[in-house]
Amino acid sequence: MQKKFQMKGQETIQEILDFNCETLKNFKLDSKERLRTELTFEEVLMRLIEHGDFEEKKNISISINKFLGNVSIDLRVPGSDFEFLPRLDFYDIESDDGTVENIQNMLLRSLGERISFRHSVGYNTVRIQVYRSQYFNLYLILSSMILAIITGIAAKNLFPEHICSFFNDNILQSFISLFMNGLKMCAVPVVFLSIVSCFTKADSLAGIKRIGIKLFVFYSFFMILSASLGYFAVQLLKPGAGIHLTTSSGSSEAAAGSMLSMRNVLVDVVPSNIIRPFAEGNMIQLILLAILVGVACGACRIKIITSIFDELNRIFLKIIGFFMQLIPLFVFCAVSSMLITTGSKVLLSVLGLFYTNIFGVLLLFIAYCIVFAVLGFNPFRVLKKSMQMLLTAFTTASSIACMPDAMKISGELGVEPKMYNFSVPIGITLFKSTFPIMAIVFVCSSATIYGIDLTLSKIISVAFSSIVLIMAMPGIPGVTLILMSTLLAMAGCPAEALGLVVGIDPIIDMFATPVGVTGVMASVLAVAKSEKMLDK
């Protein structure tokens, strides 16, 4: 709703205040929120009028908007540019001169990002963010996905292939790489600093050791359950049945030669130098180094070092927040790129692999909801609180991107900070509970398609290897493709079988990542309850 007023004096100011008050009543705001907004609006209005110039232009425009659940007020007053919120000096605050003005500046500054000021074309404009809907990002991301689907289908069918390739390679893929590089840049310091900060605040190493053992038990149980559900889904739906492909000569030997040694993964836990985990992004080495640094800082009890790690942790979480604001644009680029490059035929050809994976992931999600109920939580309440986190996981297919939301939700559910600061980063980086489902489904289906006899012992070996190998990989999209070639070699499948999953891996990741993060939440709540670190 927008209205213009002619500046005539004090009567006009009262008209503007009355209009603002009456309009806000229609938005069903909380009484405290509405009162705070009215006081803020009055303070902003008086400051703009004080610096206003009404000799030539006398119009004052006020616009109260509601967009995707967000409510904001735009106030536009003619005048020259001025410093809307001057910097506060300590001595100015201490002095008696301008005390009222200094207090007003402090009050307005306390609102932070809720107030923004700009000057253009002879007008000073202030926007007051009255209310920000918790579903705003949901609406924005869903709109981006719909627009991306329309764009991808239209580009695929209306433009020549060379134009589509140019658009995808130089625009869409460039932004996707930019976004993912930023996410990878923040992943290593966030994991390291979160765990270090947790250990520096730990009361005793014995308590952390007990919590760590319980977390390992829960996470391992869920990953074993995941592999079992994947095998159940394969036996029930039988993907790949009726399809027969032949392998190229020598592919099996090449696959066997690329087999990764499990001993190398286990021995490489301890880094040879302190820089290597940060440079290579090796999460197992990074977590071990973080634990050692955190325990050492906690034992030395140096408050300056502890506070430095805490503040650095806050800084990098804030940086991740900046990249998260680009999620709608990332969603548009990722979905458009997928539709332009693969099209519908590729997806339909591997539909069996897709719906079998989704079925197994759905079974695991139901199992997590049962765990919430057993712990005494209403699963629907937990999922409602986790909506933003699950949406972030779905759209980015990155568990690392969900870490700040997972910590915040854990705190809202009553978990103590020293518990979730330790357990959430470890759970998200090490225990990706949905990967065994995909590993079992894909390997068993590939064996069926290429006519390879897959014994139960080989299936168990693939399941165990998938659990160990996924712990060594960072929580970023596309990591499954890196591991699948190794698992194919262990099962005796040809390397070209990897081509079956390349087209659907991004889509499966989108569905699997929210379930994996939900499993981390279930484990954290279970351990917190057993340790009496849960205040419901």
C-alpha cells in the first residue's frame, strides 16, 4: 500500500504516523513487533524531515509492502544527502552535549540490517524491514526452480546445440563453479574451528571421549541400516532386470587396477605435516588435528587463544551465510544446466536406478522419524523447525552448507552448545548415512546389467568399503562419483558402468542430502538425551 502526503507542517506528520499505524494493523503482526516498528518509523521520519528540503518538492511518499511473507516500509522524503547514522565516538557519548541525539543513534544502530538508507535524485529513502517470513527463502528457491525448469526446457528445444553449449559452459557452469569453490573454501576452516572451539570449552577429555564413542556407535548403526535398506530396495524393485550391456575389452582389468587400498585410507589418518589437511581438504586428518589443538588449548586454559578461535569460527560461519544468500541463483543455474546437458531421454534410461535409490532413502527417512518419536520428540515439529535446513540441503546437495542451520536447530531443540558444536561438524563431515544406499543399489544394478555374478560376500565388502571410504571425503556435491569407480572395481564391474549414474547423481544427491542431515540430527538428539545434555 502506497500513499503520498503534502508537507504542510505538524499536521502532515501526524497524518503519516496515523496512516502507518492503521496500515500495520492489517498485517497481523505481534503487538510488541508493531509497537517497536511504530517507534522506529517515527524516529526515522523525524530524522528525514529534519534534513528535508521542501522548497521545491513537498511530496513525502510512504509505501508499506508485503512480498513473499516479508513486510517492509519505504519512506521517501526530498532532501540533500546526509549521514543518516553518524559513527559514534566514545567521548561524544560521555559528554552532555547531544546526549539525546547520541541515544537515538544508538537505538537506530541496534536495529542493524533492519534499516537501510540511500539517496538518489534529490530524495532520501529509508527501508525498514518490519517482518521477515521464515518461508521467504522457500518461496524464493521454489520460484527459482520453476523458472529454471522453464528455461532449461525452452533452451533445449528452441535453440541450436552450439548456443545451448555456449550458454551452459560460459554462464551457468561458471557460476556453479564459483558458488561451489566458495563453499569448499569455507568448509575446511568451519569444520576445524567448530571442533577446536568445542574442545577448548570441554570440562574434561573423559566426557568428550564418552560422547565421541556414543556418536560413533549411533552414526555407524545408521550407516549399516542404510546399506541394509539399500539391499532390501534392490531385492524388492530389481533395477536393471531385463537390460543387458556388454563391456569393452580390457575394462575389467583397468577397473581392477584402479582399486583403492583400504590400508592407505586407515594409515593416512595422521597427516605428515600440519598444512596438508588444510591444503588437501582431508576431513579425517582435519578432524584429528582439530581435536588435538582443541584438547591442547583446553589443557593450557589460555583465554586469549580460546576467544580467537571462537571469533574466527563466527567469522567463517558469517562468510558461509553470504554464500547461502546466493542459493536461489545457484539453484537456477544448476537445474537449468542439468536439463540443457542431459535432457529427458538420459533420465528415463536410468529411471530404475533413480526410483530404487529414492525408495531406499525414503525408508531411511522414515526410520529417522521413528527415532525422533522414540526420543520423545514430535517428528512433525522437528521437521517443521528443520524446513530451512532441509531445503538448503535439497537445493545445494551439500551437507557442509547445512552446518550452521543444523547447529541452530539443535540449540532450539534443547541440545547444549558444547554438545552440538562437537557432534554436528563430525556427523556432517564423516558420516554420510545415505551413501551406502546408493553404493549398494548402483553396484548391484550394474552387476545385473553387465551379467556379473555378485555374491553376498562381495555385497558385504562393498557395503563396508562404502562406509569407510565416504568418511574420508568432504561433504560436497559429486563426491559419490569419485568413490563409485573404486566400488565398481571391488565388485568386478566394468569402469564404463559409471556412465549409468552420471546423469542422475545430482538429482539423487538432492534427495539424499536432506535425509543424511536428518540422521545427524537424530544421532545428536539421542546422544544428548543419554548424556542429560538435552533441555526439552
